[in-house]
Amino acid sequence: MLALAFGGGTLGMALAAAWTGLRFNDSPSMPTGLYVRTSSESRSSLVVFCPAEPIAGLSAERGYRSRGNCPDGDEPLAKPIAARPGDIVELSATGMAVNGRLLVNTAPLVTDAAGRPLPHWRFGRYVVPPGSVWVASTYSPRSFDSRYFGPVKASQVREHVRPLLTAR
């Protein structure tokens, strides 16, 4: 997910100031389009976060993320929140279920698009603790999300965004 860029000069600076909350997504795990920063988490929000190790290294090494401004030098990930504190997540070969409801397109894949082994998070039942969320894209079965790296800590979250104008 990239921040929108504007040209220089007074007009460019005014536009940038007015639109600093906009983000452009061109990753295949969510609809292409514009997303806007929100001041708080809502049911429709997505989180923008820098993954922690060892996932940060794996995703960078395999080219799942482009260059960016996370501590590892690559871009943050942006994913829909699938489960919040207190929710029950069940991860199995059929996918991720939250509070008993199986989410579409969340079955962990055995290999990535390049045919490399793709390890998944340990199958089991989890109660989401305070200060964490699980993220999953039901938009694409190839999304790199919590089915592979488990919960995301609040300390990793940079911002919340919501769709503004998307191709879907």
C-alpha cells in the first residue's frame, strides 16, 4: 500500500495536505483503489502494519512486499481485520473460522505462486488476546495474512484505513 504522491509547488503542497490520509492499494490481496485513514478502528477498517520477524524477512526475501518504510526497508502490509480481542479463531486446512464462521478464501496454501513451500500458522483454536488482531483477506485466496503468521500485535499497527473508492 502506497501513499499518494503529488507534484511540488504551492498547489501540490496544498493538495498533499488535503489528501494526506489517502492510500493507494495495488496489491492483489484487496481491491485496487483508494483507501482513507480513519481516526479509529471500526468494523470495516483494515490495519496497515509492519510485519515482525521471522515473517518480515520471509516476505521481503520472497518479494511479497516492495521497498518501503518499515524497519526492514520494505512496505507495510494492509489487511482486513478478521478477529478482534475476545473472538475465537480456529485455523485448519479448510481455512480460518472466526466465532464458528468459516471465512471464504482462507484455506492455507501449501505453496506460494512461485511454487515455494508456504508454512502456515499452527492449526488450532485461539482466543484473540487484548492488544492483538487476526487479519485475513476473503478477497483473494493468495493473500499473505494471519493464516501464515498468526496474530498481529497492536504495536505493529501504523494506522487504520477503510475503502474510499475501489475497483470492486
